[in-house]
Amino acid sequence: MKMKKYEALTEQQAIEMVKNELGMDAIILNIKKIQPKGLFAFFRKPRVEVTAAYEDKPVVSKEIFENKENKNEGSSFNKRMIEKSAQDTKKIAKQQQTIDELEKKLNDTEGLLEQVMQKLSVSSHNFDSPRKYDNAMLQFFYEKLTSQGVSSKISEVLLKDIENIEDLDNLDINLIVKVVYNRIINILGEPKILKVEKRGRQAYAKNVVFIGPTGVGKTTTIAKISSQFIFNDKLNVGFITADTYRIAAVEQLKTYADILDSEVGVVYNSEDVIEKINEFKVVNDVIFIDTAGRSHKNDENLKELKSFLEVIPDAEIYLVLSITTKYEDLLSIINAYSKITDFKIIFTKLDETSCLGSVLNICYETGREISYATNGQNVPDDIDVIKPEEIARDLLGSR
Ligand SMILES: Nc1nc2c(ncn2[C@@H]2O[C@H](COP(=O)(O)OP(=O)(O)O)[C@@H](O)[C@H]2O)c(=O)[nH]1
Ligand SMILES: [Mg+2]
């Protein structure tokens, strides 16, 4: 007797391979389900391994009917072989029955899985939306992305064309992950950080302005970024605040400036700011200018801010946005500020949400450059340059 293993998608296919290659006399010794391994193994189809035993010499039927030389022993030999053949046929029939039962169970399990997935996706977020994709893997990614706040339009963009791949059911899920991951990275682009060099003899300080709605973390973010320049790069930093609407706002910046051993100038209008910049620019490497957060829906506010920004020479402007703000509101804030100036975006309060979809949506819809992300109230630690790879991993749920 010899043994040989066959692997296929279903038991039936594997048995078919055994029959074709080894003949009807081959005995099935073992049927084993091979579970897929690795990331998203859940979605890869299990395979079946069949171990078959067979005689060195070929098939029974040939021996029975072609053994004419052995006439004396022929009849008893034939009898034995016919008995064996009958036993084998029974065995095969029984095995086939087992296979059929197993296959039915497998189908039932697949149906169950499908139901569980549908329930999961429905209960997780979207009660109204119908199934988008027939393919379970694509539907899974779609649900995953939208549950992270990626808009349905952009989720579809990320999954575009994958559904047209031939033999999608047997496609390695890691390939889909790679495609979507790269698309996310491309949309996010390379984050731009603030670069400040030590002021030369003639050069003046760089002006960096922070704008955005109230309470998003402008002042805290200024304290975080400026601390890095002061402590790590040993640069001279000056602060100017135009936020004179809230009593505590000036005090807040002054407290940080005291700790950082830097000066604060308080300004009430465009003339003031020009004056203060001229005073600070000759003794500092960089000047951080804080503004009042006021409603972006008020045209007067925006006009006022526009004329304030226009008098600041070579201003590098950052729009500060809290990621906890509703996506539609984020878009309308960006659109409003886009009308008056150019800027890069800083996202705050990443520690308060696990849905980073808005970051991707904004990059895709507005084409704006992104820079820093803050993730807590601690000054100066809770800030970092945005890492597109981490966002991509978060959105794909593999972090
Ligand atoms: N959880 C969390 N809170 C933050 C973050 N950044 C700022 N804050 C808090 O948000 C509140 C408003 O911050 P502030 O800097 O005064 O906002 P501003 O009005 O835009 O200047 C303060 O309580 C900050 O401590 C952050 O990344 N995460
Ligand atoms: Mg403030």
C-alpha cells in the first residue's frame, strides 16, 4: 500500500482527484479541513485535504477480468477480488454519504456566517443602508471604512474596480488590504510640518498664525509646538494673541509664555499686530500668533479675520480643527476659511474618537495639506506629525 495526499476547495473535488488518479480502489484514509492562516484568514476559504491509500498495482477491475494466466487460482482469486470490490463499493458509498453530510453542514455554516456578518454590520452602524456589495469581503471593507467615518463615496473610491477582478472569491484578502491601504496613503499625501530656522543677522522671525473655531485647541497646540522649538531647537519664540474676546484667553497664553520664558503681545486690531510683529521680529526666530475662534458662519467675522491676516508678512497659516466635530461641519468650516486664506490643517482631540474617517474625507474632498495631530491635553507631549500609515491601519482595523 502507498499513501498520497490531495488538496482541493471541497471534499468532492479532492475525492474526484483521488478517483481519477488512483482509480476506484483507492481507500480514503482521512479527510481534513485546512483552516487558512494570517490576517483576515476569516475570509479565506478553507481547503480540504484527503489522504488516500492505494495498491502499487493498478485498479481492481483490471485484475479480476484480465488475470487469465492464473487459471487454477483464478476462480478463488476472482471471488476474493469480487468480495473486496463489493466491500470497497460499500465503503465508497458510505464515504460519499459522509461527504454529502459534511458538505451540507459546511453550506449551513457558510449561510450562518453570512447572516452573522449581516447582523454585525447592521447593528454596528447603518440601519438604513442596503448591502452595497454581493461579495462578502468587499462588503466587510465597506462596512469597516464607513463605520470609521469614511464617507460612502470615498469608501467606494477605495474599493473601486476590485469587484471586477476575476475569481474574486478566491482572491487573497491581503491583496485587497494592500490596494486599499495604498489608496488611503495616496489620498492623505505627505504631511507638512512647520520648519523654522535660526534667524540670520538680517532675516526676521517667521510668522505662524493659528486660526479656527473656538475651543478646538488653538492655544494649547501653539503651546505644544512652540515648546518643541524652545526646548529642542533652542529657538527664540514670541507670542501674539488677538483673542481678546474671552477674558481667560489672554491669561491662558500668558501662563504658557511664562513657563516657556517668552514674551506675549496682546493686539486688538491690524495696526496693533503690525506694530507687535515689528517689535518681536528682530529678537525672535518665530512668532506664534493666536486668533479668536469665532463663528465661521458670520461673514463679518471672516472679513475681519481676512484683513487681520493680510497685514501679517509671509504668514504660514494653520487651520486647527477638532476631529470630534461632525464631518459636514468640518467641511463647511474649511470652505468658509478657504474663501479668505490658504492654510494647512491641524487635527486636535484624536484621543477623543476612534473614527478617523473625517481626516481622509477632508483630504479627498478639499485637497488641503495636513500637518499635525494632537491627542491629549498634555503640553508639550500630546502632539505629533500626522502619520498616514497609522491612519490607514486604523481605518482598516488592523492596528
Ligand atoms: N482631549 C483633548 N483635549 C484637548 C486637545 N487639545 C486641546 N484640548 C483641550 O481643549 C480645550 C480648549 O483648548 P484651547 O487651546 O483653549 O482651544 P482654543 O479656544 O481653540 O484656543 C482645553 O481644555 C484643552 O486642554 C487634545 O488634543 N485632546
Ligand atoms: Mg485660544
